[in-house]
Amino acid sequence: MRRLPEDHTKLVFEKLSKYIGSNVKLLIDRPDGTYCFREMRDRVFYVSEKILTLAENFGPDHLLALGTCFGKFTKSGKFRLHITALSYLAPYAQYKVWVKPQAEQQFLYGHNILKSGLARITENTPKYQGVIVLNMNDVPLGFGVAAKSTAECKLADPLAIVGFNQSDIGEYIRCEDELC
């Protein structure tokens, strides 16, 4: 495990701020201790500093993972968030989208959110803003990008796409070999 280089740190925090805004600092300085990001084999892990000091006793060849995998760097150098980060991002989300029960399953299969499946959306959500997708019981289902702003959603056609699926909890089944 190594520290994130400066350029990788910038990419990770830009992606996180797209979904949780200025609440990124709350991920680092938590009431239960200080947390940090570490990189191993192009994967970014979110780990407590207490656990990190304990893991220093093991060689890098003996560690498969440490903490929670937040995402990975693609071969083109972009950072892609994994669904494993959802439980950490959802409480701090600034913009949220709620889907109707009949659209919930379609979203979990990897499809985008249509206007007909949209139940609610956070007020003043800008176009192309990162959003956390929830069901009507406030259970996080995944995250995506708003295809339309809140005002545009009100006037949109029922078959228009209002949210692009970036990642959903169905990936635990569909992509279990690739997650970490």
C-alpha cells in the first residue's frame, strides 16, 4: 500500500466532491478516528489509520486488500468509483434521486432512470451532477449522474432519461470477480 500520488489524489477528490461536495473532509476526519486513502494495484482503498499501522507488519505481496475499495484507476488514467463506496457516500450526499418501486428493479439491472420511474429528486439539482439513487424507503441503490436538471425533469417526456446509471448494487452479482 502506498500513498496516493498528487495527481491521483486530485482525481479521487474531484470524483468524490461530484457526489458529496464539501463533505469530503468529513470522510477523512471522522469521530471514530482519522481515515486515509491508499493505493494498491490501481485500486484506491479507504482505511482507518489504526488498521493501516497494523498492516505495515505485512509485506505488500501478502496483502490482497485493506479497508474498503472506493474505486480504481482505469488504463486511461481516469478514476472510477466502485459500488463498495456507496455506504460511505450516501449519508453525505448533497443531491439525491428516489425511484419508484417498479423502476427499482430496472435500475438494479444497470438501466438508466426514466422520467416515468422518477419518484422525487432533490430541489435545484443541476444537469450532469452526481446523485445518489435511493428507493422510496431511503435505501441507497447506487449512484449516477443527473441527465436533466430538476426544472427540466418536471417538463420532460415520460420516456426521457433523467438519470444515467454509473453503479448500482446489482453489480455485486453481475461483476463480483472485478470488484476488488
